[in-house]
Amino acid sequence: MKMDKVLIRLYIPMLEEKYDMWIPLNKKIDDVVKLLIKAIDELSGGKYKPDKMPILYNKVTDEAYDVNLIVNESTIRNGTSLMLI
């Protein structure tokens, strides 16, 4: 069975919180960021309200992900540590 999602560790500096989240492989990074904003807002009890669209970074390499890239075409894999800034 082919997995259509990957498990990531997401760090939110604004909240000083980490979350383990499943993200879809077949979506653009832009769409995934929007999904993550909504999920983090719900998980934090409404505390996550970024002023502008945050950028998704690899926490280890500091690489910023192109919003037009599909997750499957990026370096994001199971266990990748990401930051939303």
C-alpha cells in the first residue's frame, strides 16, 4: 500500500510549540501551509493567528520551501522537522 501522507514534526516559534502532523504528499506547499495554519489554530485553542502567510522551512537545513512545489517533489519525508515562520 502506497502512503499518500507523511508524518512531520512541526515547530511553531510564535507559540514555542511542536506538533506531529500528517500532511498530504499530493498537495502544493501553499495548500499544506493553509491546512497547517488552520490545524495549529484549532490545536492551540485559537492562539495561532499569523499576520501574513507564514513560510515553511526545513528546521535542520533552513531551506525555505517553494509554495508552488508539490510535497512529493520536495525534500519533505517521514520524520522531517519543519518550522512555520
